[in-house]
Amino acid sequence: MSAVRLLLLFLLCSHFVSLCHGACSEVDSDTEAVAGKGFKLGCISCKMRPEVEASATVNWYFKAKGEAEFAHIYNYDEEGPHIVDERFEERVDWNGSKRSQDIQDASIYLFNVTFNDSGTYSCHFHRLLTYEFYEYQTVVSKLVHLKVVAKATRGTASIVSEVMMYVSIIGLQAWLYIEMVYCFRKISAAGEEALRESAKAKEGTFPEKRLLACFSSLEVCLNSLKAHVKFKLKRSWS
């Protein structure tokens, strides 16, 4: 019977897990790439209602500095990725949602970035939402302004984060030192109090011990006196 209950519990948990959806968070892409290295162009568009079934296709466009119009460079659909612009041939890899047509992350990865890759990138989500009695299509677009530099530079956020990290470490060490001093003083005070109580206890029991000793000696003396009196009486009677 217990085995059947465990099996039913396992099936119930599996059912609830299958109903769960992964959390989605829209994070802006980085905008500074280093020449000669790789770079991830981030593009995330979350559904307003995760429980609704959907499918999406993604298109990426690029407008270099000095150009007036965007050029179609990349496409991702149910058949997989397609590089459209020969300038990016063998230099672009899909870095978004995998094993699902419900695409919410459409990021791509650029290999061997060059200064010619500086410019504005635009990604477009063509999403089809499937409800019980109808379907609804939406289009979401996002822009990424990419700047290619020869050497990586540290941003203000990175510097502030590092400073805050060191401040936190110093603050925790100071708090730990204060706690150690506080605990040491409490332990010392408790030890001194215990010593005082022990000394008082010894002082209190010392007179009692002396009284007991005196009473014992007195009893011995009385017994000796009685024995002596009896002995004298016997001699006088005899």
C-alpha cells in the first residue's frame, strides 16, 4: 500500500513540475566590444503571460555608422538559424532559447569582432500567441548600440561594485572584531563572577566546619568526663 502511495505522489509531483515555467527577465545587452574578441548581442522579450502557448521567429538587422538603412543579417525560425548578410558569414552563432519554438531569448554571439561591426543592431520578435479560441500575433523590437574599442575599459558600474565589495568586507571584519571583543568581555566577567561566588561559598562554609569540629571535640570531652566520673565513683564505692 505504501508503494502505491509513493507512486501516486511521484506522478502528482511530476505533473506539477511539468506545469511550471522558467522565469524570464529582460536584461539589456552590453554595448562595448573589444576588437578581435567575441561578443554577445543580447535581446530578450518575455511574454506577459507565461502560461500561454506561443511560437516565435527572430530577425536581426544591422546599420553601420554612416549608413541610413538597416540591413537584414540573421534569421532564426523553426528550421534553425540562417545568416543572411555575407559580412557576418561564419561569424554569428545563435545564443538564445534552445529546443523550443517559444523563443524569449534571441541573443546571438559575434566571433572575431572588427571595428566595422560598430553601429546599431535591431532584433525583431514575431510572436504568435495561441489561445483556446483564437490566435494573436505581436511584433517586438529592441535596439543595441554597439561600440567596438581596441582595449576593454571599465565602466562606472564595475568600479562602484568593486568599491562596495571592499567596503562590505571591511565592514564585516570590523563587526566580527567588535563581536569578539564583546564576547571576550562577557566571558571574562562571567569568570570573575564565578570566582567571587566560589570564594563567598568557601567563606560561608568555613565557620560551619569549625563549629562541627568544636561540637565533635566537646562530645569527646563529655564522654571522657563521664568515663572518669564513673571510674572515680566505682573506686570510692569499693
